[in-house]
Amino acid sequence: MSTDDHAARVKEFLSTYFHQDWRLDGTVGDVVALYREGESQEGLRSLADSLDVVAEQIKGEPASVLWKTFYCQYDPTVHRQTASQWLRELAQMLRTPPDQA
């Protein structure tokens, strides 16, 4: 998968699940759980891998990269995280079975 493919996949996920009203669905964990419901294990692994690739690409970028590039309305700085750290956290959440989260 090319770098552009990873970025497109992450953009689709973030813009769909972390839109302006994402808080109505609950916490970040709740939103990830909603995504998990409709995905296969392979799909979850693939998105997690894409999140890791993009996290490495944006390392050092300001958190605003999430909105400007991926149309994501979550602000990781509220929890003293960088955009890159948060994407890696999401990747880990997707890799962790729900009963172990």
C-alpha cells in the first residue's frame, strides 16, 4: 500500500468517525468500538497499520494537521498528546481485542 493509500484510509476513518458531532457517540473508546462493530479483523489490522504509517509521517506536525489534512474534529492537545501520539493510540485500540480494552 502506498503512502497516499494509507493517508486516504486514515482520512476516511477520521472524517467519518471523528466529525464535528463525534462526542454525541461518546468517548474516543466508544467511537472506536462503533467502528470495530462493522469491520473484520483484517480491516482493523489494516487501518491500525495505516494509522501507524501516517503517525510517523506527521511526527512533529502541529495538532491542526488532523483538521487541515484529515478533517478530524478531535484535538489531542486537550489530553497533552501530539497528533502522532493520538494516531498511535488509536492504532493500539484497534489492535486490542474489546474484551481486553
